Amino acid sequence: MPEKKSTKQETPKTKEPVIYIGPSIVGVATKGTVYKNGLTPQMGKAVEELPALNTLLVEIGKITQARKDLKNKESAVSICYAKAEEYAQKKGAKG
């Protein structure tokens, strides 16, 4: 039987900190959270579950453009934000 390779992707540590510009997600992140030394385990798991969250993790130097893109409903950032809102609602819902 072939060995199953792990599909888990390690988030590369960037030289520059990133800021989360998505909606707050209970137990994961708050809008505006800055990650200086990689992602927290909670955010890492959330990114695995919803890769669109990567688009909402923006280098500090690119925050102005990303915020402009959020205002355009057809931009990738805006679409990912909407997906993150759905994810946040599911995470916040008590079973």
C-alpha cells in the first residue's frame, strides 16, 4: 500500500508581519489581529478548513490596497471576506 502523504501545508514564516482583515471568528481571530511569528494553531487550523482566509492575511505594507479591495464587491478580497463571514457564523453557532 502506498504511503499517504500529508496534505497539511505549513504557513511559511514571512519576513514581514501580517494582519488579519477578515471578520472576527470566535476562538480563532479578531479583525485586526497581527501575526508576527507565524499563525496561531487556531488560525492555522481555520486556514486549513477555509483556504480563502489566506487572502485576508495581508502584509502590513499592503493593508491600504487590501482595504480598498474590500469595498469592491467583485474583488477576490471581498469574495473571501464573504466566505469568512459564513465560516465565522458556523464557528459561532452552538450545536
